[in-house]
Amino acid sequence: MIDPLVHRKFLMIIFCQLVVCLSIRAQNIQDLSFGTESTLEIMTWNIENFPKKGATTVNYVIDIIEALDVDILALQEIEDINSFNQMVNSLDSYDGYLESTFFAGLGFIYKPEVIQIDDIYEIYTTSEYWSFFPRSPMVMEMKYMDEGFIVINNHFKCCGDGFLDVDNTNDEETRRYVASNLLKEYVDTNFPDENVIIVGDLNDNLSDDSQNNVFQMILDDDQYLFADLDISDGNNSEWSFPTWPSHLDHILITNEIFTDFEKTDSDIQTIKVDEYLTGGWLEYEENISDHRPVALKLSVSANLAVADLDNDKPAFINFPNPFGLETTFTFSLSAAPNEIEIFNLNGQKMVSLTLREGQSFIKYNADKLSNGIYIAKLRFNNTSVTTRKLVVIK
């Protein structure tokens, strides 16, 4: 005979479990939340062959974006530019940018009232990089609260056998390994002191053993941090690609952002949209994507006060970099710079470009330079003000 007290406890447990399940199922997309007015949010999301179910997918994604209220979305696998534009036009607070739909394109959606765009462009676009970057990385240079940020959106090559064979350039893991290191080299060269955030469907695990880890060189560099490392190392219920299951969608930050990331108001999450749908994962995968989004929230310190701006370091950049034949230098300085000199790594001066007063940019044709790394110096009255590393690849 069952003890009545035990029976009542058993029924109470079942009742509580039912209440929890019903409360979860009672959630809907409008209950999603992530963004706040006091933080910068950046989300990466592979939206699988968008729109996989036509207008149905567009409407789902609009509702999700509006509910999450993040500042920047880096999207992968956009197949239909008209549907993308339709979606952006339906979002009251957002603008969008789509470079191309080649191999399912990369795009950005962002809040123009919060994010000030300086430039958006693709890198590693030439044929020698197509194997490593079947979708050229997309760079957004922008400002938030007058603080500069670089966001690089990616979608790496998929698949493989889990083993890194560096001697085989067709090996999927090798292609991702080279892509990771090229991205790192690009940031080290072009943005050594900037707030850089690399995001995307990088199609590999952070937790692989070091011998087969395509991200090992980055993991070993203390100037970089995968903000989602704890998610990757944690319970698979939090992973971004649950049908494998694996965690493939990552957010990588540089050391300039570490302090902001450590603040109490900062956070990173896999956004489990499927838990807010009546049909759960099956409804999500059928109508939206096979990847969950991953979102970073940063409590960003205010930039320098206006009175301090004259003490800020001078701007001196060039684009593209690396470049083959032509690049454009842009610069700003409180006193007018009057010369750019380019040196090889042996200290030999290769080029001298004279600047006019008030000039803020100059195009340079590098037809006389061979492949390699060079140092450009911005000079004022024969004094070097700041330098920049150049990479020439023809």
C-alpha cells in the first residue's frame, strides 16, 4: 500500500513540473529580451538560407529582432536581397547593409540612432583567399558613444573530419585554421590598438584538443579572448548548433575590450529563441534557422570628454590594407602633416609623399613596391608623428 503522504508529495512534484512546462510554453517571441539603453549589444546569427520559408521566415525574424532590441546584428547566409531589404524596411529602428549574396551573403543590421557608421567593406576578396574565405569577411568601422569599434562578420568553411592536416590546403580544418590566422594578422596589422570584435559562424569548436584546434594560435594569444568560451565549455543545452550538437557561432574580442566585458552589466548568451515558440526547436528549425544566435552585451565606458579630444592620438589609416596596387591614406592631426614616408623593414626609405596644407587623404600607387611588409610614417616638420604597418600582396 502506498503511503498517502508519499503519494501527495509525488503528485505535488508532478504538478510543479507541469506548471514549469506550461509557463515555458506560455512564453512567446515578444517575451524575448536582451538589449538595454545603457549597453552596446552585438549579435551574430546564421539565419540559414534566408528566407528559408519565404515571408513566413521574414516575419519571424522581424519579430525576433524587435523583441531582442540589440544594437548590431551580424548575419550570415542571406540568399535573397529583396527579402533582406523588405525585412530592414519593416524594422522601424534599424538600417541594413548587404554587400553581396555570393555563397549566401553576409550582412549587418544596426540602429542608426545608436551606431554611427564610418565605413563598411569586405577584406580578403581576391582569388588567392577564396579557399580560406568562401565568403569574404565584412568589416564595419563604427562608433558607439563616440568610442570607436571594429566589427568583423564571418562565415567560415563548414564540415571536415575533426583532424587538422596543415599540409593539405583543401582540408576543411586547414582552411578554417588559415582563415583564423589571416584574420588575426589583419587585426594585428591594421587595428593594433582598436576595440575589435570578430563574430560569425566560424564552423568549428573552441574546445578541440590543441593539435586539431583551428583557433589555437588565437587561444594562445592573451591579447584575444573568445567571449563565448564558457558557453563552449559548458552544458550543450546552451550551444548554438543543437542538432549536431556543437557550438559553432563565436564572438572574439581584443584586449582593449576586456575591462568592459568584465563589468557586471556585460553579458554573453546563446539566445534560445526556440524556447519561446509553441513548437519548440522543430518550429524554429523549420521556419527560421538551424543555428541559434549568440549575443554580446558590453557596458562601455564613456569616451574622452570634449575638452580632452585635442590630446587624443592622431588618426592615420589606409584602406585597403593588405593591398595589391593602390591604397588610400587618410589622416587627421591638430597641426597639418606635411609628408608620408614609407620604409622597408631594413629601414630603407622607399617612398616620400608630399602633402598639401589642409589635405586629409592621398591615394598611393604601389607599383614599384614588391610583396612584403612596410612601415608608413606620418611626419610633421621632419618629426615622425605616428606610424602604420602596410602589407603589399600582388
